[in-house]
Amino acid sequence: MENKKKESDKKEKEKAEYEEGLKKTLIPLLFGALAGIICFLIFVSTPYLVSTNGGLKEDLDNGIVPENLINMFETKGSPLSENITITKEGNDKWLINDEEKKNTYIIKKDAEKLNIYSTPKSEDWLLIAILMILVQKFVYPFLHTSIKGAKDWIYISFMTVFCWFIFFTLLLMIFF
């Protein structure tokens, strides 16, 4: 009888450890995915420049930077250099590569306007992933999960940043 109780207690302890380990793996995955989705939505919803003139498409298709597009960059405070190349990426997508200033801009046509995006910089987006790591500190007590020391936080941080990077990259590649 006593052996059955010990065995039952052992199984319950193993089950509890398994559930806790599962929480410590899935929660950072979810928070990393959330951080990636937030970063993608911010990136897509805040274009660098917006041109209402959809007639620039023909010039861009021919590899010519239209004068009014150059003026828009100058007005924004980041004029293009003389050494730029335009690459057509798809039906309604172009890359402007400013080799002198080492900037790349993505132009996407949406309806009758052109949205111009600067390439994402990782130091801007990493802050959102770090914020998601900090938020988890307050989530785990609600889930009755104990975080024991630096080892657990290093694991949680790594999983969150890893999942953020994967989700943000996949969303950019698939939808952009």
C-alpha cells in the first residue's frame, strides 16, 4: 500500500514538472510570436514615405528614379545620392539601393499610391522582444509557475528572442 502511494506521488511530481516545463517552453514561444507580429504590424503601418502618384510605376519599371520621388526624399531630410540602383522585385515592388549612403528602400504599390519603406533595423525592433521578456515576469505567477534563478530566465529570454526573430522574418518574407 505504501509503495503504491510513493509511486503515485512520484507520478504526480513528474506530471507537475512536465507541465511546468511545458509552460516554460510554450509561453516564451507565444510571447516571441506576439512580439514578431507586433513588429511586423508596426513596420507595415508606418511607411517611410507615401506617394499618391501611382504614375511613377513606369519610370521605376525602367530603372529610372522619378524627379518627384527624389524631391520627396530631399523633403524628408534624407536625399538620395547619385549612385543608386533600382531593382524590380515583383509586379508592384521595387528596391532602391543607395550604395553611397548604404540605405535600401522598399517601394510597394498599394491601390493608386506608392508606399516607401526603409529596411528594418534590428536594434529598433529588438526592444519589443525585450519588453515581451519583461512582461513574462508578471505572467508566470498567475500561471503558478516558479522561475528558479538565472538559468530559467536565460532560457526564457533565448526562446522569446528566437521566436520573435523567426516570426518577424517569416512575416516579412511572406507578406512583404
